[in-house]
Amino acid sequence: MGILTEPALDELVAHGCPACKSNRLQFRTYVDGRLPVMGGEPVGTIVWQYDGEKFVDGVFEVVCADCKHALLQSDQCPRCHAPGALPKILAATNHWPVPNACPGCDADEIRYLAMLPARVIYEGKRAEKARTSTELHEPGFHGYRVDCVDCGTVAELVDRCPLCEAPAPLRPRPG
């Protein structure tokens, strides 16, 4: 379970901001995205790979989108809950290598899965599409799996947290 639980999320969106009574909330979360890569460089845009449970599991901050009043803030790692790890996670560049080709069949194009910070504004019944300004070689982008169209999953980071590098075992993720 993440820092924010589903019942706590329901309560936040039901009550909105206690300071200004706005129902527009901005969520900051670490979520999964898939990036097409060729020769170790991106050849497309991030395709989000998360569901509602994984979105909630990665939330580390909720603020009012209007008055910026903080409703929830945590400096824990959103993935493994290591205390105080979030500032380092947001500042660190990717530690897991991006292959130039599939290690199994040597195909040029792979799919690189990563966790990256995203912002989502929620107002009333519908959330906006997740947005990130973080790209492959920038701080905050943290890879954990390589997929090949022909081979399937060919490599996956399982011995440590993909965000803060705390040692495994990791807590189970929802979904």
C-alpha cells in the first residue's frame, strides 16, 4: 500500500481544500511509463502504463491547484517507503542502463519501462491526463524493465528499488 490509501483519496476529493474550499486538487505521483528506444535513445513519447491503484500507490503530494495549500506531503520513497528518500529520487538520474538493442535477439527497438514523476489535476469527477516534464536522461526518470516486441520481457530490475535503490525485497504493488 502506498502513502495515500484509496479511502484517504476518496476523503480528499470529497472534501477538497480546507483552506479555500476549491475542489481542484493537484496530485504529484510516481507512475509507470513505457518509452520506445532505439540505439539507446528515445524514438517516441511516453505511453502511460498504470491503473488507478498504481496511480494512488505512487502519490507523494497533494496540493490545492488554486491556493497551493498542502493536503498531503511525504518525503518517503513512493515505491518502497524508505524514509527521506524522495528529494534524492527527484534529483537523481537513471541508474539502470538503457540497452542499445535487445539483449536477447539484438533487435534495434526496445520498450523501456520506467517510473517517473507526473502531475495530475483532479476536479470533480474527472482527472486530467498525467503530465511529466521528465525525459530519459533527466533527473527523476528511473527505469526498471526492458521489453522486446519479439522476445517479451528480457530484463527487469528486481534486486533493489528502482527509485531509491534500497535493497529488495520490495513490498508488492497493486494491480
